[in-house]
Amino acid sequence: MNLTKAKEGKEYIIKSIQTDDEELDAFLFSLGCYSGEPITVVSRKKSGCVVSIKDSRYNIDIQLAEAIIVE
């Protein structure tokens, strides 16, 4: 399941990042968003969602949330 279907407040483990863009992969890695790391959807907004990764919060858009596969 991708991050857009995740429940708010529940911690998930990132399974994979599905994107063909190397810059996007590098950006997500710099945020600490890679396989095996926990991620939590803090809240949802019209344009995306706020996620918590490694004690930091980030606002990501829908397209980016769809690329993050969690379990």
C-alpha cells in the first residue's frame, strides 16, 4: 500500500520507494526516507500530507506520497 492510503497517527515501515527519478530518490534518502525506516502520517491536507520521519515533520505532495510504499 502506498502512503496515501495510510491511516493518520499509525506508524508504518517503508517497504520501498517507487520512482524512476534519481534526484527524487536522493532527496527522499536525505530526509531519512528509505526502506526499513518508520514513517507516520501526522495529518492530511488537500495538496498532500504531513509525515513524521526520524523525529522531523515534512509536508509532501500526493505524487510523492504515492511513490512511498509502506507495510
